[in-house]
Amino acid sequence: MHARPEILCFGADPVLNRTRRLILQPAFDVCVASTLSEVASWLQERRFRVILLCQTLDLDDARSALELAHTLNPESRILALEEGNPRLFLRAPHQEVRLDGPADLLRKVASLAGVRLPERVAPELPRPSRKAPSAE
């Protein structure tokens, strides 16, 4: 059994896959897949707390990954990323969200995984400055 929750990231963009791995690694054991066959292989091999579906996946691949997850790893929570419009229409406890940066990704994955992030791993999002309106 692993000490840290395991996360599977599935996406079509290798740069986003690497970036997400770097963001999540401080708190999670992260596996990355770029094809459905890799997803199936990982799901047969391990039990993931959260499966992250990237917005770069075409709809058919995203739906196929959901099917694989529900069949091979039904206890996993799904976090599907979207760019403004839901396309998978997931039901709780799964989520389909538009992220507000790396810290938001960390918080959402931690929330779905049911873990509390240490302060050094969970940076605060920048807060908007509150300037007084100008008198022009």
C-alpha cells in the first residue's frame, strides 16, 4: 500500500501531462497516461484515488476512460477538466471543472482524494488587489 494517494492523469498533450505531474508530485504519487491502452494498463495495476481527465482529450477518449475507470477502478473519483462548458456532465462525487491555476488543481485533487494538503504544498491563490476607485 502506498503512503500517499495515487493519482492518474490522462491527457493528449505531453507538456500538460508533465506539468500536472510536477504540480501534483509534492503531495501525491502521480502516474500519467497519454493513450487509452495506458489508462487500461494503469487501472489494472493500481487503485487510484483520483483520475484526472484533461480537457485536451477528445470526447470519445474521455468517455472511454470514464467507462474503464468505472469498470476497473470503481472507487476512484473523477476530476474532468473543461474549458468553460461541461461536456461529460458528471455526477457527484465526481467533478467537471474549469481550473483557476496550479494551486486550484492541487486543492481540487486533494479535496476529491479526501486529504488535507500541508501548508508548504498548498500555496494560496493570489488575491486581487483592492484599490480605491480613482476620482477621475
